[in-house]
Amino acid sequence: MKYDDIKKVNELLSESKEAESDLREMVRKCHNVLDKVDGQWEPEIIAKMDGRPRYTFDKLNPVVDGIAGEIEGANFGIRVMPSGGTATKDLAKTYDGLIRNIQTISNASHVYNAASRSVVEAGLGGWEIYTDYVDNDSSDQDFIIKNISNYEDRVWFDTAATEQDMSDANHVFILDDITPDDYDERFPDGSKQSIGSDRTFESYEHKPDFITVGRILYKKKLDLELVMMSDGAVYEDNDDFKKVADEKAAQGITVKDRRKKKGHKVISRMFDATEFLNEPQDTVFKDLPIAPMFGNFKVREGKILYRGSIEKLLDAQFTYNYARSREIEDVALSPPAVTWASRVQLGNVSDRNAATNMSVSAKRVYLYTPDPMAPGPPMMGQTPQVSAGVQQAALNSLSDIQTGSARAPLQN
């Protein structure tokens, strides 16, 4: 793969976007439905309403809150257990302590919950693992777990990857929006050409001015040599092993066997729409340090599929809002019932006053002047009625939401 060719890199990014464009648009639609004003009204319907009342009776956010609340209450995390063989309880305890420290300094519970909620909402989320100095006075870097917000616009894996954890991907793109001033400071010789978006619509206005830059993480193949020691431990023959080899020998632990294997080293590089912004940077990772999360993950015809808990409920929610708005329009916002009377019947001043105040009067008996041309007392018009069909549509759509959410499965 020509990862040193900027044209090829941008082509790979475009291919990844095209392969998932339909799924990503649905993810954005689901987020809009949950978060955006008027998100639970279809634009085509809004255009046809022409000033008529539109009300939103949100039944979907409670569905999300219910599922996400159970996840947040589970307090899950990474645990290390000894598996037998060369694994020992002390080694597992050491690794478990190291990982627990990484999760603590990263506030990982918040990261996991944020990514999980995004998956519940729209079927897609994830986080990144990177290295940084947690303490300015420290000389050592720590691993840090960070949530990837707006994942649907920013993360794109190799199109050939089909594993749920994307472990079979050769590369991944992470896009970042930075201000023009930040771009000038970090990349003074850059072209300032922003990477294009695959969005077919913009959800919000009045957004800050920014330039989209990309970071590609890709696997560089390596020839590695494994060393098996007489105590059963296995090491890569590298500088780290050389540091402990003499210590092992002093303990009477010798090399028992060697073998070669293929491995990877992850390389990172920044770019914009027309050029690379830095030289390739080695990382400490052997695998791509992006952890994706998918809801209802499947692979069909070589294409990965995913969805959140509300995607199948959208039509019912749209219908429910429309039907309930029609109910309110037909009753609460309709003109009140009127009373029809002839001029003769209300020719008397006291009759006219009584009729005018009828809606607020407590009188039980009213007098009127008979009119031979209009037999009988003044006639009251029909009270506004809700269409039985509209009421049934509201009930049906509410039932569809309730029954659909009850069986909406989630896979992480």
C-alpha cells in the first residue's frame, strides 16, 4: 500500500467514505431526531404544513435513556485474569493494576458510557488509545483512553475490514476540525486546504470556521524474531529483551528456541486535502489504537451493517407527532362552537346581552323572542370533534414505538 503517496491516501479516505455513506447518513439522522429542534419532523412534511401547528411528543429519548442507563449502571471495565500455562496470578495482578491506572487517569468510565450511549442512539461510537504526559513534571508517558466525539464524521476504517473490532483493518483515518489560527501555528507551510465532508446535508448553522485535517494510522509490516526461554516465557528479540537477557542468564534461564514471524508497527501521519503535514511518526502500537463500537453488527455481501435502538422506530415517531398535532389542531386550536340566531330572536337588548355572556354565565335558563321565520330557539353549532382516524393513528403509532423499543436488541 502506498501510504507515502498523498493522492493515494486521499483516494483511500474517499473509498472508505463511499462504502459507508448510507449508514453514516442514517447515524446522523438518528442523532438529529434525538437532539435537533424539529428533528422529529420530516423536512418534506414541514414544507407542507404551511404554518399549521407542529408539536413534538418525544418518545425516543426515553428509550435511549432506559438502555443507556442500564449500561451506565453496570460499571464495566477491563479485567485481567490468569489463563494458565505461563500466566501467573502475580503477573495478572500486575497487568490488572496497570490497566486500572490507565482507566483511572483517563476517566475511562465516562469514555465507555459516552461511546455506549452513542451506540444506543445511532449504532456507532468508539474511543482512541494514545500516549501522552499526564503530569507536566513527568518524564514518562502514559496510555490514555479518549472518547471520539462525532465519530460518524471523523473515523473511517479500511474498506476491506469486516471484523467487529476492525482488527483486520490495515489503516484507519481520524479527521479533526481545527481553527485557521491553530492550523497556521502547527503547520505554517501547509496548504490550508480542508478535507471534504461526505455529508449530504448540514444539520446546524452558525458553526465556527475550521479546517479539516486528517491523521492516518497504518500498519507497517515487520519481520520479527520470537525467543522462547527455558521458563516458558516468550519475548521479541529487540532492545527490551537485550536489557533483561543477562539477568535471565544469571538466573539460569536460557534460550530454548527461536522462530521468525510477521508483525506490524503502527505509523501515524498528518495530512490535508493536498499534502502531508509532517513526516511519518512511529508509535508504540502493534495494532490500530482505535476501538470501534457497533450496535446490531452484521456483515452482508461483504458490507458491514449496524444500527442503534431507534432506527426502526423513526416512522412511528414521525407519525405520532403528526397525529397528535392534528388532534390539537382539530380541538384545542379550532374555533369554539357558535350559536346561530335570527335578528328577531336577538332583537331584545337583554337577549343579546345574555347570548353574548352565555359562555361565562352560570344561568340555567335563558329567554328568547320567537321568530315565525325561524322556528325554535337559537341553534348551537357542532362542537369541534377529533377525527376517529386521527385518534387511531396516534394510538397505533404509540403502540409501534412501545412494542418496537421493547424488542430492540443492542450489541457492543
